[in-house]
Amino acid sequence: MKSAPLGNGDVLYYDRMLMPIPQGGPSVRQCTFWITTLLEPDPVVQVTIDPADAIGGTQVMGIYGIVVVPNGNQTEVVISIQTPTRQEVSGRYFCNLTVIGTPKTVTTQESSGE
């Protein structure tokens, strides 16, 4: 995950990833991004899907899930897409992710577990 600090204290995170076929079958694609810090709640998330092998727009996939959760000392971002008709499709799909968020500052009390 790449990042760039912004003037207001937020950080811009961005990356691109191939979306493999999960257990749901070939009508679905899913990928997980890891931001190496915890973010304050409600970051701004922008997702675009690049159907690298779609021919003539016949393999349309829609975003049906964006999950942003703390996981240990990182932030996990899971993106899920699926065909509208649940029809199985072939080909590669890439996810382009942009997140703007405020890194969470951990207080001494939080880090000691008290």
C-alpha cells in the first residue's frame, strides 16, 4: 500500500490489486488491502474496478461490499464484487483503491491494555 501525507493531517493511501475468485465461485471476485496503521472511524474510500479481460462490456461486475475494519495494529479493507445476475464470468478483474483517513493516535493507556 502506497501513501502520501496531506496538508490537513490526513493520509492518502492507494493501491491496485488483482481480484481472485473466492469460495463464492466465478460470479464473484474479492481482495483485501492492508493499511499498516489504524485509522480513525469513517475514512473516505473510493473503489474502481478494471475488467482487464472484459470484451464489449458483457462481463459487468458491481461492487457489493466495502468493509473497513481495524485488525490488530492495521486497518483491513475488503472489496467484494459480483455479477448482477450471479452469472459466472471468466477473466481478470483489478481493484483500484483510494482511502483518505486520519491515522489513529494510540494513547499510553490504550497501548498498555489498561
